[in-house]
Amino acid sequence: MVVDKWAPGAKVAMLPGASGFKLARIEIRIILALFPLLLTLVAGMAITGGGYGSSPFLTVVMGLIICDVVGSFIASALCNSKFRTEKRAGHTTSTRRVNEVAKVDIDTGYVIRLAGEPSLT
């Protein structure tokens, strides 16, 4: 449903599943988890004086880094797909990506900004 005129309580039907904004938050958390893993790997390699294969712990950390990177790519693809689906449905939960469609609240579906209006700051 597309909302052309704002009125108190204007609401759109949300798509099933997590919103694009919620998926973006998950993606950011996955990416942020990479930094302590990389720090642990670099510090461990500096302490042992060898590569990650010199220690079973560092090998596990390297495996976690690979899983994190793969998870980040998957989360990014899901997030971008959801944002495109929301745009086709006539609304978005993105904070700054799309101005052509209405911005809605991520939980309730209430319209926050109409299509074509400048992004909220």
C-alpha cells in the first residue's frame, strides 16, 4: 500500500520477515565481530612468531574469521534484497537509501516520512 498523504496513524502493511533495517543491523554486528578476531589473530601470530597454523587456537580463530567474512557476504545479500523488495512494495525502512518511497517505522509500519520528502536527520 502506498501512502500519498500523511495523516496521524498512516500505516503500511509490512512485508513478512525481518525488515531491511533489522537485517542491516545484523550485518553491521557481523562485520564488527571481525575486528576482535583479527586483533586476536595478529597478536597471537606476533606472540608465537609463526603463522596461524602454528597454534590450534590460532587455526580456530582463522576459521572463525573465514566464517565471519562469508556470513557478512550472506547478510549483505539478504539486506540488499530486502531493501529492494521493500522499495517495490512502496516503502522502506532504510534511514537514507531511498527517498522515492515512504519511510516507515521498522516495527509498526507507521509512516515517518512521505515519498519524495528529504531524509530525516
